[in-house]
Amino acid sequence: MTKAKRSSPAARVAELRRLVEHHLYRYHVLDDPELSDAAYDALYDELQALEDQHPKLVSPDSPTQRVGAPPADGFRKVAHLSPMGSLEKVTTAEALSKWADDVRKRLGTDEPVAYVLEPKIDGSAVSLVYENGVYMRGATRGDGLRGEDVTGNLRTLQSVPLRLLEQDGTRPPDVLEVRGEIYFPLAGFAQFTEAQLAAGRKPAPNARNAAAGSLRQLNPAVTAERPLSIYVYGVGVRGDAGPPTQWETLAWLRELGFRTNPDAERLESIEEVAEACAAWEARRGQLGYEIDGIVIKVDSFVQQETLGSLHGRPRFARAYKWAPTAAVTRLLAIHVRVGRTGVLNPLAELEPVQVGGVTVSSATLHNEDDIRRKDIRVGDLVVVQRAGDVIPQVVGPAGEHESGTKPWRMPKRCPLCRTGIVKPEGEVMHRCPNRACPSRGLETLYHWAGSAMDIEGVGGNTIKKLWDEGLVRSLPDLYRVTTEQLEVLEGYAEISAARAIASIERSKEQPFSRVLFGLNIPKVGWVIARNLALHFGSVDALVAATQSELEEVEGVGPDRAVLIAEWFSDEENQALVAELRDLGIQMVSAEQARPVEGSLTGQQFVITGTLESLKREDAKAALEALGAKVSESVSGKTTGVIVGESPGSKAQKAEKLGVPVLSEDDLTALLRAR
Ligand code: IVH
């Protein structure tokens, strides 16, 4: 075997950082990922492992350094490099056209004016400062002159670049200050609300509050758990860099690595602007984020400067805002849904009504205490609100109670399995304690297939049908479904069924961190699952972990540690894990398994093609037992590629990179010799 070309750790770390940043950009900014999540994870994990081995190579702008320590004495106040103003609002087409007249009068009536329209995201405004291309500081808007220093929290957002992308060799400006809106995407907000309710906490009333609250968490690890995102919409300070119009600036910001809203548009007359605003109002309910209006800006910066501002409000821009989003309708019923952790969520069934551009027929009702405090009764007319939030809420009765209505009570028994409902001391939420409750099982399956394991082609409807047919009642059941069983279900044909089965099969390769996330362990969200996987490396280590060992994991405090330890010591859960392991689900963290010291320590192999004498997993296990790592993709770091029958492109890649190619015989010899 010839010696593999190995780059120095420093060079590899630099290369991995560049790759990780590139793929984050593809994912978050261009919305066009080139890698699967697992392949991205492998790069990230390799970087993390190298940095762990060589702590001197760690630098604050490394993508692994997103979650840092809490600020010792709370958030400092910081002065903005230039004031962050606010926008004058207009609410009618007439007011809009009056503004355009004023703009024209001030600029001279012959001058053409173009406008840029941007959805006005309902989140929390922030300023990000980059010095020589490196992220240095992030702050909230505050009073416009001074905000709070939330540098560490903003760093946890993968969509905030830590280092600006190079522009054809031109250096980024010495100081660049950009402004944007941090927001909670609606899908994430719905999940977050559910999790808050399950944990007995009061959920945020809307996505904006949730975003602002998440940004002001003292512990960045908490912010990191929230799926916050950013749309950058402007520049504060930029020296003399950048283009002369708002429209081109958005493109420039995107090239620098910032996430800008792809829905922005440039229009050349105020009539078109008015039409577009009306169209936006109708689209409002279909976006993945909340907006409370449209921002209209004069495109040219020269014109913007000529127009200037009045009391910190630019004359060159307006916020076109819609009427408030509340309506009155009748509360037809209150249903109770059982979530995947057994929490009971009351849901209002409403007479359908138009609220803020969408038809609303159901709304959340948080919990029994809340319903009773507001005295919301079935049969009453109620006020429904979508105050910039996804999930409409019942605010309260619209007037007097109808005669004959009575205060609502949580049912005594679970609506699905009839088990007696419990409300643990000190908690606000009721729970169904039956672990076999059908709804709980179903929700767990939705979570597993939809979020955790990302099983394509197996959506909620399929799972519901499989459940109703009695074919799937647990996670392991999902792996026993056959193509024949699927193809007879409505919505499937032979090919789609085979595809769905293939993606169920593929989910067995999902990394251990995702498996942990999918297992529905109380208070184990995506970030904690990942931290646990990194720290312990295997389910066996987790089962063996004591409470204090669990607390060593980032983000795991005493409360969580107790719940996690309880979950893993439960016999039924252990049986579930064993069954999933037997089915081939990853119960060991591939990249992060604690390194075994052995004769192959430090070496990294890739296996491709079918091996004759042993299964691929067994070859992998044998190599790992000797301390080697076995990874999915060939890189400059790979020691050797083991090639079996009908190898894939990995063998070619090995040749290209000059990585030694080993036959199955070489492998046997290698294993025997040690
Ligand atoms: S431009 C002088 N553009 O709206 C202020 N603001 O009232 C210029 N916002 O604090 C702001 N999306 O939180 C601008 N595309 C956008 C925006 C936007 C949301 C928020 C921002 C700001 C408030 C202005």
C-alpha cells in the first residue's frame, strides 16, 4: 500500500471551514443545497474532531464556534454605528400615491423613480457589524441609537455568516454594517409552541415575540435551539463599497453571503406598487413567515439622499400596512388533541371566517386555565386574532355569553384511549399518562418520519392510513411495511410505493443524532440530541450515563438530565431502542464514536461496492475496533478506499485524489495482520 497524501491539520481545518461555510451558504442563502444533511454533518463533524485534537487551530469565526458562553453580566448596551430609524406607515392606496407625489415634487417631476418592494417581516430588527470581513458584533435595534449587544446569540444562527464570502479577489469593506430582521419561520414556530406547551410553559403569543424573546436569551445555547432565521435588507455603514441602488445592494449582500428575501421586487411606477401591495395582502397567509406589511423604498441611493429624512423616518421609504387581523365568529366546539408527549391541547373549532387574508376555522386555546380565565365558552361569539401569528388565537368572548353556555372543563378521560387524565403538580398542561395511547403513538410516528428521519414520500397521510389499517403502531413497525402493503393504499402506485419503501430503508443511515431526536425523549430537541450524540457517541453510553454525566453535556441542566436518565432507564424504552438497533437504525454516532485506541488509530477508510466475505457493516466494525474511522466520502484525509464488487464513483474519486485503493484481500490481510 502506498502512503496516502495527507494534508496538514491546519490546511485541512481551513479547507473544512471553507467547505462548511460554502454548504451553509448553499443551504440558507441560495436555498439550493448540494449535499445531503448527512454528508454536511460528516464535514462538520470532521472539522469539530480536528479542532478537538488541535485546540490551537480553533478560531472564533470557525463554524464550530457558534454556541459560546453566556455573557457574564447580561447584555451590554452598544451604540449603533449609524442610527436605526423607523418607517412612516401608510394604510391606503391613496396615502401611497400621495407619498409618491411628494417624492416626485422633491426630486423634480421629470426624474424617473423606481421602487423596491420588500415584505415587511414581523420579527426583530438587528444590526450586524463585520470588520475586514469577519463578524464582530450583533445588536438589537433598541431605541434606534443604542441597542443590546447580542453578538453571541446572533452567532448561533447558521444563516448569519461569520466570515463574508470573497468577491472576485476584492477585499470586503474595512467596516460593513448590515441591517436585517430576525424572524421565527412559521413551521418552526408551530413546533416551538407545541414544545413549550408540552413543557408546561406559556407559549409566545406570536412569531415576532418568539423571535425577540429567543434573541434575548442569556444563554446562547438556548437561542441555538430555536430555528431563527434572518433576512438582511439594508446597509448602515459600508465605506465606499457596494452598488448605488437598493436593488443592486440586495444582490450584493447575497453575494457576500447574507440571506436576502427572494420575494423582493423592483417596480417602475407607483400604480404597479399599489397593485403589488394588494397582491401581497392576498398572498400573506401563504408565506412561510409572518409579515405585517410591505416596505417600499425609492431604489436610487442618490435620490434617497436628496429626499433625506424627518425625525429619523426616511422620506424615501414607507411601510404599507394592512388593517388589523381580528374577526368575530362563533365557537362551535372545543376538541382535545393528544400530542406526542401525551400533552392535551385544546383546539377551538370555529365557524369559518376571513382573518388577515386567510380563512380560519380552528384556533389554539393553550390550556384549561387559560380558557377558564378568559371564560371562553362553546356556543359564544368570540374574537379571533392573527396578530402577526401563524396559529390564530381565540382572544376572548366578543360580548355577553349566549344563554345556556357554561364554563369549559377538560375531559376526565383521554378522548382516544379513555385513560384517566392527569395534571402533574405545578404544571399547567393536562396529560394522558398512557404510553400506548394511539394519538401519542401516531404523533411520535409523524415526528420520526417528518422531522427527525426526514423520510421522503411518507407523509402524515400515509402514516395515518398505515395506522388505521393496523399495519404500523410503533416505530419498528414502520420498517416492516412492504411495498405490497403500501401500493394498495390510496395515493400510491407501484413506483411511488417502492420509492417510499426505499426512503424508509435509507433512513436507517440517518446519523445517531437524528435518531435521538426522533425517539421523543422529553425535552430533547434537535440541538440537545446532537449534543448528546456528540458527547456520548452511542446509545449504550447514554443508557449507562449517570445524571451528573448527562449534565456535562452542553445545554443539559439538572431538570433535563433527570428526564433523559429516566427515559433511558425505562425498560420499555430500552426494548424499543434494542428493536430499532436490530432493524439497523444507527445507535452509534459514526463520526463521533469515541476514538478507540488501536493499531489503526488515525487512519480513515472508505468502503465502496459489495464485499464478498463479509458484510459492509462488519468490515466497518472490524476497522473501527482497531481504532480506524470509516467514513462515507473520500477526501484528502482518507487513508485508503476499500473497493468491492461494482464500486461507485468513490473508487474514481480515490484515484483522482491519489488515495490508495485496497482490494478485499488487502482488507483481510490488514485485519489479520493486526
Ligand atoms: S428598512 C429607517 N426594510 O420595520 C428604517 N425595515 O419600522 C429602515 N422591517 O425596524 C428600515 N422588514 O424591524 C426595512 N425590508 C425591510 C424590513 C424592515 C422589516 C422592520 C424593521 C424596522 C421596522 C421599520
